[in-house]
Amino acid sequence: MSYHPSYWERSVLLKPFDFIVLGAGIIGKQIAIKIKLKNPSARIALVDKYPISYGASTRNAGFACFGSISEILDDFSRSSEDQVIALAEKRYRGINQLVKEFGASAIGYRPTGSHEIFDHTQTEAKVEAMDALDRINGLMKEATGLTSIFKRATNSTFQFNALSDSIHNQYEGMLNSGLLNATVADKAHSMGIIPLYGFDVKSFEKISSGYRLYSAEGMTLDTNQLIIANNAFAGQLIPNIDVVPARGQIIVTHPIENLSFDGIFFSDKGYVYFRNIDDRVLIGGGRNHFYKEEETFDFEGSNQVKSYLENYLKTIVLPDQPFEIDMHWSGIMAMGAEKLPIVKRLDNHLLLCVRMSGMGVALGPVLSDEIAAMV
């Protein structure tokens, strides 16, 4: 169906914008808010393909984290030590900023702490992580000022089928992704930022005054400044950008009586993660065993990964406790050759803030500040 604007739409609702943020997820909304605070009279729109942002913002596990020891060590193989630690510091700072800006209760945040656990096939990985603990603590202290972020601990009270030694981080926690998104959206809308949800951008082109966006139906939007913040989907609009979709699958059990743990947990270099929520267990990840299959924009999920996560629950997390699966969903993250986000200006009218590598919750406050400083 072709779109033909009315006079009212063209002269009022769709008149040129000062800023358009493409991608209305956690980070896109925070970018719009920060720009509005800096430019109160600016006309700003949040544009998204879906009525609610459908990439990963409301489809993640609700972790407020900045990286386990094994994940940090694994990241050293992709980027320099300085870059990896600087990114972990941004995540740590972002979590604190998120709580400060919106309030813990408004986003369902609880500082439960985290544990990195090791199953009985990961003896070497545990030794490597324990051996690196002091070194990583030293690097993180230089970046954050915190002493001994990571500490040796035991998971014996959790009744997991895993090695007794674990690594505890008291500075991480959990939040409610639905509350977070609703709270950030309420703030953005109350500031007069215009939501244009359901606008499916198929292409954009440079014009004399900035950029013009084209929808699937032929609707157009003009803006002086375009900020692309649609994460994994940026590669569909910008050629030759190092952004690869990475599907993250999650399952949630029905309520279970007498759960033996409260907190967030990681294993296998952070590729497996689980937590409690409303007397249920939420577990996600496992894509490192199915890399190529999970490099997709398909939200349907797969029985392979679902079975892997169910088996992990059965053998490691709840070895002596019956459970039933209630929900299974997927979100699409953005990865690349390295896990560093892409935050830069491409020209006088175009900026990028994409490739969050599964850490958009923690990075949102910091990266939105960086983008706002560029405009």
C-alpha cells in the first residue's frame, strides 16, 4: 500500500525533525533523553519498526553486570587489555548511573551480587580464572577504584552440581527489563520526544538538510541529525559495518518451591547465565555451541538451544528437583570481531551507536552521554 500524507500530517506531525533516533530500545530512548536535556527546544523523534522495541531490550535476561573473570580473559583474545578493562569500567559505571538516574525500585534493581560457577568439565577453566583473579582485580581497581571486586567463594549452599569453588562479585545484580523499558519510555515521552513506533525504515539517503528516511510503505521522514541505534539491525542499512546478529535464547520454568539461590550466575565464559525470578528459574545462552545457527535475525528460536538449556538446568542447576518449562523466547544481540561498541560520527548529520555485544543494559547510560556530547 502506498502512503499519501494528508496536509495535517505533512505540516504538523511529520514536519522535519532536528534529531531522529532510529531504534527505540534501552539505548535509543536514553540517547533521545540526553539530547533533549541538552537541546530542550529540539524536535526529536524515536523511530522503531515495532510497537515495542523487539531486538534485545525487553527480551534479555535482566542482568546488571559488567563481566565475569572468564569472560574478561576471553575478551583479551579479541581486544587489548586496556580496551577490555575500559569497557568493563563503562559497564560498571553505567549500572550505577542507571540506578541513580531512574531509581532502583522503578527498574526493579536488586544488588544481589553474582557468582561465576564451574561445572565438573571446567576444572582447567576454574584454575585459569582463579590464577587470574588477583591480576584482574588489580586492573579493575585502577579503572574503578574498587578493591577486590572478584573474590573466591563457594557455591555449596546453592545445591548446584558444580565444583565447590566459585567467584563472587558483590557489585552486580538483577533488574526487571520490562520495568526498565517502561520507566525510560515514560521519561522520554513526558519530555515531548515523539514516538514513531511501527515505522519500518527500509533505506535512507542524504539530503541537503540532513537525511531522509523511507518506510516500507513509502512514508518519509526528514531530519537534520540521524542517530542510528538499532544495534544488530544496523547492518541491514549500512553496508560493510562489522555488526553480526547473535540470537540469544532464554527459557523460564514454572514456579518452583524452595529455590536454593537468589542472584545472578554465569558459567562457560559468560555464555551461560541464569537467575531466579518470581520463584522461577530463568536461564539463557549456550549460543557458543551453535555459533553459525545463532547468527540470524529469526526470533523463532531453536529446539537445539532449548534442549541444551533444559539439559543444563537438569544436570547442573536443578539436579535433584523436578521442573517444567513455561516460556521460551529469543532476542537478537549485536556482535562483531571484537566486543567494543561502535560509537562514532560518520558525517556532519549521521552518528552510530551500535554493537552492544549483549551489554546494552549496562552501557546505555554511558554511551548515550557520549552521543549527546557529539551533537
